[in-house]
Amino acid sequence: MSNDDIFIVRDLQHFASITDSIKSQNLHYQNVILEQGIMEANYHISRQLELGLGTKLFYMKRLRIVEGHPRSIETNYINYQLVEGLETMDFSNVSFYDVVLQKKGYRTIRSEEEILVVEAKDDECQLLQMPKGSEILLIKGVTYKAENDLPFEYFELVCDPSFYRFRSVMKI
């Protein structure tokens, strides 16, 4: 199977975790945790999550490797009060959303995303094993909790454009 034959389809009408999409195709994957900890919300993230500036956040940055090839770098930011204690967990090969559901009882039901094509930064090119100056997808957005439909997570995902295919069905 060539590198371009390995992809997942993101259905724009239905929320699904990326890990679940990868598992549904029986693809071998691993998540390498690049950073994980607690930080204070900056202006941009506090606005996205509707939180006060400086609110404590849990954040995690990971490299997703599928079928031996680095595919995406994902960074997640969540109000620390909602996920306190998870900062010590190993998220290497588990679905973050599954852990949040099991440990904290939160289920995400939807996301609002923006999809852009941008030039990769040097560190992104290095991690994704792409030539300097490559174009990548930047997907950024907010997920919402089922319990109250309030913002739960702000995320930024940069990825190899060949790994994601988007599907949308429009009806009259």
C-alpha cells in the first residue's frame, strides 16, 4: 500500500474522533506525546473556549503516526477544571475522547472547524517528514459537550493533506 493510499474520510455531517476513524479502517497507529501539561489561556484560546484570560488549561500536543508515517500534529486545549487529574495520564495510544468519557463522564457531540491550506513551519516539516516549505492542512476548531452544548476543547491540527479526505452531502 503506497503512502497516498492511506487516508481517512472525515464526514463533515457527523462528529467522530480521528482515533475512531483510524481504528475503523484497521490501520496501525501510534500517538507520540510531544508536550502535555497545564498552562494559562492566552487571549485567542480564552475567546475560543469562552473563558477568562489566564484560566488554567490542560494542553496536549501529539504526533499521530499511521502505518509508520507521521500524519498529523494535534494540539488540544481544555479548561483544566473539567479534566483535572488527566495531565498525568499516558495518551500515547488511546482516544482522548474515550478517556474523557470514561474518567470524567463528558461526551463531545459536535465541532465547529475551519480548514485552511498553509505553509508548514520548519518544525512541522521536520516532524511530518515533509520538505521545507510544504503546504499542509491546518484544521482548527472547538468541540462542544453533550451535557450543556458549551465549548469543551479548542484544537489545532496540522497534517499531511493526503491523509484527510472530506465528505459532505448536501440536500435540497
